[in-house]
Amino acid sequence: MLRAFTQVDVFTATPYHGNALAVVLDGEGLSTEQMQRFAAWTNLSETTFLLPPGTPEADYRVRIFTPATELPFAGHPTLGTCHAWLEAGGAPRQAGEIVQECGAGLVRVRRTGEGLAFQAPPLVRSGPVEEPLVERIAESLGIARNAMVAVEWADNGPGWVAVLLADAESVLALRPGTVPVDVGVAGPYPEGAECAFEVRAFFPLQGATVEDPVTGSLNASLAQWLLREGRVKAPYVASQGTALGRSGRVHVSTDAEENVWVGGAVVTCVTGQVEL
């Protein structure tokens, strides 16, 4: 059966400079196995499938797959899927706000001057990381333990351990080996620079380390941690993907209720149909 399909680039206004996402606009009737097989075939960091909402509060439901597994939530798929849904004629129930249903629950998305932004979901795990794991992470990153300014669980679904280094230059210099868990690394730029932080995201896959170009879930969890610790003030912009030749820009802001919002531009690169 032919199904509508689109591929978008998230966290960039320039095609092929952000993080690509494949979106199947009609996933109804597909089995989990079919979805996982297609996600493995696209070989992108994530592929999503749009479905009718299962609750009256939501505008649509989405299932999110990496090439190897299904995720309850991920940031760049949230923005990319919402963009694709709107371009396909989706009309939100409430003006000015889109509600996405996913494995992690309901996620609010809104239009901004930079594109789209999602409300950061609550962390499912935070606090200190066990020292043996910290030492393994330091070794896998090729840095000394005392080069880590701070380390903390900052997990909103994928399983992130957040590492803060002294500066952006140190982040860009990383040449990691095989990381033991999903690791997000941030380092500040000098005051007055275009971006507040350089961010990199590493995760283990089949015995190797993969770097994700631009990562919404990581930037959401980093923001909650760094803002809580007083290490940054919102709004700010994070740069990610520089080491991979990308120029991702992630915009972080807070609202009157101190909710964290993470957003950026999304552009459509491919539209068509796929046989599924």
C-alpha cells in the first residue's frame, strides 16, 4: 500500500544543515514490526508514524523509532512530525497550540518566531551519576575525570547522562570511543557569542558510538538541568552538529510558569509516497 511520506530537516532553516527525520503521514494499520523494519531501512536517527489520536485532548498520535528500537519521546521527531502534520493540512483543536500524543504522554507544541517549539517533558531521572559510570564515561570520551565540570542524570526518556565541560572548544575537541550509555556533552561559549553552548550527543549502537547531529530531547534535559543549577539564563541558543559539518540551532526559552520550551526551524526536503 502506498502511503504519504515526507522527509524534513529539523533545527535549521537551511536544508541539509540540521537533523533529518522521515515521517510516514499515515501509519494506521501498520504493525510494530513493519514500522521498525522501515525505520531500520531509512537508517536515520529517527523515523515517525502519524496515527489518529487516542485521547480527545490530542491532535494526533505519533510513534517514534530509531533504526533499532521505539522511543517514548524524542525532541527533533516531535518538531519534525508536527511540521509535517501541519503541512499536510492538520488543524489543531486549539488555536496557537498543537498537542501531540506519544509514548511519554501529551506534549504541547507551539509556533514561535523561530519555527516550532515543544514544552520539555519532566525528567524521569535526575541527580548524581554513580562514580564508576562517571569514570567509564570520562574514559570513553578520552578526557580526565577532573575535566568534567559537572555530571548528572538528565533523562527525559532516551536515558541521557549530561556532562558539562569547561568550554565549547573542549566539546568540539572530543573524539570518543564507545560510550557506555547515551551521553550529552555541553560547553559554554564566551559571553557575547552567538550561541551560549556547543552541544554534542553520543549513544552506543551495535558496539560503536554514533553521534546525533542535533538533539531536541538532550537540549530539553540539559536546559532543565543548567537552568536549575543557575549555569545559564533563558532565553538562549545552543549550537549542535558543528563537529559533523552541520549548523543546528536550538532555541531554549521559558514561560511565565517556568516551563522550558525547546524549538527551532524545520524545512521540508522530500515529499512523496512509500510502499508499506
